[in-house]
Amino acid sequence: MQRIFILISLLSLLMIGTSTVLAKKSPQSPAPYVQAANSFMQSNRYKDAIDNYSKAIKLDKNNPTLYQSRANANIQMAKPKKAISDLNKALSLDPNDPNSYNLRARAYDALANFDKEIEDLDDLVKRTPDNGTNFLWRAKINNQLKNHKEVIADCDRAINLGLGRQDLADLYKLKSESYKKLGKKTEAKQELAKYNSLQQ
């Protein structure tokens, strides 16, 4: 009888030790998984990053940043549909976060779905009205969609916000091409001259 008691005591200690080891291996906080995932992202190990972001999401299902991070990793792995799914979830949790619109627009761009991309860019520029780069991006997509009046308007907004030399050159070139498509040759030449002056 005493042997059975000792055996049960040993088994109890073994089970307690095993559960302690399991608890150490499975943290209750998403932070260790997020740290690991971020580290994997920096070393371009996107699959490992996705695995760790997924573990973090299981522990914190209402954190839009985790869905954005996993979406970004999926974009890097050329899996835009998975990214869009995560970004839809992120936007359901926080519909005003410009990062989600930015990433989802990138995912739609990877699918060449310019209509959906422009919708997200519209939402993005509403939330970031002082970011000239976003207006330049939208101008380029409007150019793809042959929305030449919108291209000119976005170029003007971006120019007024002040961008670097190469971005300004791109804007003047886009404006010149759009004016040309609209049959406005004088304006097209003026914008082309501005473009050429920045190429010297």
C-alpha cells in the first residue's frame, strides 16, 4: 500500500512538472510570439513570421495590429488574398486605421485589381491628407484606370504638399501625359518642361 502511495505521489509530481514545462512553452501573452515574428520579418523569414503572428492572434483575437502584421508578411510572400482577408478583419476591428487601407491597397495592387485598390486609396488619403506620397500613388493608379482629371487633381495636391525631386518629376510627367490624353497640348507641354527641368 505504501508503494502505491509513493508511486501515485511520483506520478503527481511528474504531471505537475510536465504541466509547468508546457506552460513555459505556451505563453499566455502574445508578446513573445510578436517579438519572434518581428525578428523573422527583419531576416526575411516570412513563413516563420506568419506562424508566430498566427500564434499571437490566437491569444489576442481583437488586436488589429496583429492582423496587419500577418498581412504584411503574406504580401511579402506574394499571398495577397490571405493578406486581404487579414486586413478585412483588421478594418472590422478598427475602421479608421490608415495602415490597414495602405496594406490592403498594396494587396489589391498585387492582384492588379485597380478598382478595389483605388477605393482603399480614397480611404487612405481621407485619413492622411498631408501625405503627398499617397496622392502620388493614387495618381498612378488613376492613370492606369484612365481617370485623367483625377490624375491631374492628385498631382496638384501632391505637388502642394512638397515631395522629393524624383517624386516631383514623376508628378509633372503624369500631369503632362494626362493633359495630352485630354487633348490639352499647351498644358501638356508646360508640365513636360517642368519634368525635363528636374531631369537635368
